[in-house]
Amino acid sequence: MILDHTIPAGGYWSLEVRAGRVLRLTALEDGAVCSALIFAAGHPVDRLNIPDTLKAQMSARIRPPMVLMSDRGAALASVTGSSLDWHDCLTGHSLDRHASGFGPSSYGADRNDWRRSARYGFLSELRKHGRGPADLHACVNFFAKVAVGPDGGFGYEPGHATAGDWVTLRAEQDLLLVFSTAPHPLAPEWAPGAVRASVEAGQPYGADDPSVTFRPESARALAAAQAVLA
């Protein structure tokens, strides 16, 4: 194992992952959610493009063996496995008003348990990498499920993930990833969960890889990522 880190409940963290390595996220508590921003580390503006990722792969959720695509149409990461078949990417990350909606909270009163939104955590981490509000983009809320209900609105499913659920991402380029474990913006209560992030060396893959064969658009995105690395 190259790296092993626990993101505390309601916390935030960032890391760079080199191309070819595999990141595994594991929910350590029931109901955990891990919101994620993904950037191409070697390009100043290339980042995860949720609309293109979904449109190209005919989906309204993230699941294996989908490819997470960048603004330039290149693969950033492949979802190589998951204990869940649904990770939300439609509703965005929580804002300060979502956190404050659960009542007043401050460091002075609550110390490290004070409530911070995903936006607060994202911006805190982005500043460490010379980035800021302009770099916020549509995220993936790993371990969360939001589906369209009978009334046409979004329906959040509490408890979609339980302790031990996991997802693995293979980095197709050098990546910068930014995480927050604040509750989902549609969560009915403030009950964040911790998430473990571990990085291991990956294995070479060929033309029969599930992410390559998933859709022609997935194969093209992976080929574009290889061209970036060449």
C-alpha cells in the first residue's frame, strides 16, 4: 500500500494520485458520503465534466465500469469496482446554508465537531493548491443515491451506504482529488461518517478491460488520456 488515510466525519482532505494507481474509498460508518472534485494535475483548467460523463455513457449515476471524463474529453479515472451500483452526481455539494440549517455551530462551542459544508471544505483544500472558487465544479457524491421520484423531483435515499461499502478508481492521468465528508445537501439530518482513502499500485490493462469495452465513448476517452501521457 502506498498511502492510507482516514477522512474524519464532516472533514475534508486532498491528495495527488499518479496515473496508473488505484484509489479505494471505504465508508467507515453507516450513511457516510464522500463528495469529490477531480482535476487533471498536469493541466491548469482540465477537470471533471459531469454532463459529458453522463451523456456519453447514457447514465444518470456513477457506477462501474464508467469512465470519469474531463472537459477535454479525456479519461481522468475509471470506476473499476464498487459494492454499490449508484453514486450520486446530479445534486452537487452542500453549501454553508445546508450546514447552518441544522442549527448554530462554531469551533468555540463544538471544537472539531463544528459543522462545515462541503463547499467550506473544498475551498479550504483548493487554497492549498493555488486554486479557489472558480475551480469548484459538479462533483461526485460517492456512497449517496439520489433518484428522480414520481413527482419529478430528486429523492434522497438515507442509509444507501453502510459501513464497509467501497468504490475503487483507477487514475488514468496524474490527478488532484479534493474530498469532503460533510453530509449530502439533501440529507435530512447532520450525521456525517468517516471515509478511508487508500492508494495502491495498479496493474496494466488491455483492450478487454471493462471500462474500455463499456461504450465506444469510454474507449475514446481512455485513448485520449493515453495520448496525454505519451
